[in-house]
Amino acid sequence: MDILHYLSIGFSVALTPLNLGLVLAGCFIGTLIGSLPGIGPINGVAILLPLAYSVGLPPESALILLAGVYYGAEYGGRISSILLNVPGDAGAIMTTLDGYPMAKRGEAGRALALSAVSSFFGSIGALLLMVIFAPLLSKLAIQFGPSEYVWLMIFAFTCLATMVGKRPIKTVVGVVIGLLFATVGIDSGTGILRFTMDIPNLFDGVDFLVVVIGMFAISEVLVLLESWARNDLKLTPVGKSFVSFADLMAVKWVVLRSTLSGFLIGVLPGTGASIASAVAYGTEKRFAEGHNDKFGEGDIRGLAAPEAANNAAAAGSMLPMLTLGIPGSGTTAILLGALLMFNITPGPLLFEQQPNIAWGLIASMFVGNIALLVLNLPLIGVFVRLLSIKQSYLVPIIVMLTFVGIYSIHGDSFDLFFMIVLGIFAFILRKLGFSLAPVILGLVLGEVLEENLRRALSISGGDWSILLNGTMTYILAVATVAALIAPKILKVLKK
């Protein structure tokens, strides 16, 4: 009954005219920001934070606006991923694997509609879990130390090993390439330069956005130019903008499993949507083995899983921020800064002492996700019309957006040249049959893996046994081993 009472307080805050208008505006702006390759939710929230503070909005209203931008951008990231094979942010990388093949065969509208519905149920399911299990999951999150995070990263890499394509070796090679990118720059532990080739621009490491835009957008442009040179460049069929009831029934358990795993991973501080979507995709690929498994070729299960998981993780990452004052992702770190700017201290007492802020935010997320579904489904036809643009016009548009977007980050021409080099490298990888998703995820997860491994070994004085020092580490270790041997066992059982 207490939960219902607090939720009623939250909805009374979220449904005021001002806050309702702000959540709608935040969702719309977030969708636009997420659809632009390379910008992502973290940059969108960072851009709007000074504006929300300077106009004198009440704390709960400012937080509602910024949160609307956050999950609106998570929705919007799927648009460029599906239509152009260019992920809007790290969480949308897995969406390209099956979303883009669907678009190429004339099912862009179906893919966008299915991803919107999967995202909606993923978010709503995660919000319900947040309301019910907030205290329990807060205790779980705070028990995760460096050793647990190391095993979580290893488990994610293990899921990657068999999730893309039919050749796990190529996936592993892709992950290793990503890990190599993650080691470039100054070693945080020793201060030694690693693999920088004495180039000052690489001292801070390889910029994630430069790698993503270079490897996806530029390589896609080169693929289009190759098709143009062969005179086999065809206009992509638009298709119908719908999702059938049969599609929803086919993915109902996929969405449920991905929502649960995405939310649990999102609750863990420092993980985020990229890990959640990778784990969900790998899990569903294993469930689908032998059952019309066409993952990577436009399978609707391969689209629904990461979309439900990354939006569930986005909602789950709010929980440690509000209950513990620990950001669950880069974007929630900015939201935490917003709370502190308004002299609000997050923590367990926030829900009791200032329920209008904590529960108002949660209620606004329910409203915002409904608004996103209502706003996005009618606009799918408009988004899909991007595919009707002639490729001779589309290529210069993609190039212009990528160059302007990358140059606006640091204002450095080195990033542009580096992006081109990475695009050529990615084009060669694609011609050799490699998927680019493992490379990007290796880069994203490699930094987290190295940081926590160093921290764990520093605590133990170099004793590797610290990696198996608690119940959760054993559980994750067993899950990792099971993920490695389960496919072989399933093959034996089928025979």
C-alpha cells in the first residue's frame, strides 16, 4: 500500500501541466538527439543541463526534463542503426546486427515498429521492477566489487564469442582488436604511454565516438561507393510501417528475458546499456539455436532482445543513482550532478524525505514511455522515407553529418583523418567477413575490465585468488563456464 501511496504522489507531480509538457518535450528532443549518429543520450543531457538550471525550473521539473531526454535518446538511437547501419550510441550497436538487414530487404518499417514496441515493454517492465524491488536491488548493487565486475565483463565477452555470425574465431578476433584500441593512451596505473606512436592526440586514448562513426558510417559509405562503381546500386524498398500481432507473440518471451537481464545489469553501477544489449543478444541467440536461427540476417528476435535490454538498463541505471547516490551509467552521472546542483542529496532517505522528486521522476518515466510510443509509431513512415532518398544523395548527407559531428566534439582535424583511416580499416574487415559490433564492444568493455582488474589486484597485493572470493564471483564464474560449454552440450543432446 505504501508503494501505491507514493506512486500516487509521483503521478500528481508528473501530471501537472508544466511537468507533463517538459516530459513530452524531453522525449521529443531526446528522440531527435538519439537519431543523430554519435551524439547519444549523455551528450544530449549534458547540453540541456545548463539550460534547465538557468531558466529556474524546480528540481523535480528539471530532472523530469533531463530524464525524458535520456530515455528518448535511447529510443532514437535505433533509427540510424536500422536505417543506415550507424548506431546512435553504444547501446544501439547490437541493434544494427539484425535491424539493418531487415531494412535492406524492405522491412524497415516493421523493424522500427518492432523496436519501438520492444523498447516500450522493456522500459515499462524495468520501471515496475524498480518500484517493487528497489530496496533489495540497491543492496545487491552495493555488494558488487572489482572482482565481480571482472567476471561480469568476462561473461559478456563469452556471450560475444558465439553471438555474431557462424565463425566464433572471427568474433574473438574482433573483440581482441577492440581491446587493443582500449589500451591506447596513458596507463592510468603507471603513467606510461601505450601504443600512442608519439602522437599527442592519442595520449588520452582513442575517442569512442570517432571509432564508432569511422568504423560504421565511413565503412558504410565505402560499401555504397563500391556498389555504385559496380553499377549495382539499388534503391532500398521502403515496405510497410507495421508490426503484426504474430511478431509480438513470437518475441514475447524474448522481450521478457531481455527486460529482466537488462534491468539487473543496468542496476550495477558503471555497466550500462551496451553490456545489457550484448548479453541479451548472446543469450537469445543460444535460445534460438536450431529453431530457425537467422541471427545476423534479419531475425526479429535479434532485434527485439537488444532493444528491450538497453531500455531496461537505462531505467535500471536510475535506481543506484537515486537510492545510493552511485551513477549506474555516464548519463546518470550527469543526472546525479543535476541533483547536487539543486542541493539534493540522493540516497535511501530521498524516497521518504523528498518523495515528490524521487517518485515524481519514476511516475514521469511511465508517462514518458507511453508518450514515446504514441509519438514514434506514427512517425515511423516519415523515418522510413529516408530510404527512398537516392543513394547518390544519401552518401554525401552521411559524410556531411559524420564530419560535422566529429569535428564539433574537439574541433581537431586529427579526428577527421583518424576517422577516415578507421573507416578504411573497417571496410577491409567487412570484406573479410568480420562483424564490427565485437570490435566496438571490446573497446567499450575493455576499459571497464582493465580498471576493475587493476583495482582487484591492487587490493589483494597481486593475489589472483581475489577473483574468487565471494558467492557472486562463483555464480558469475559458473555462468561463464556454462556459456562456453552449453552450445557443445546442446549439439550433443540434439544428435
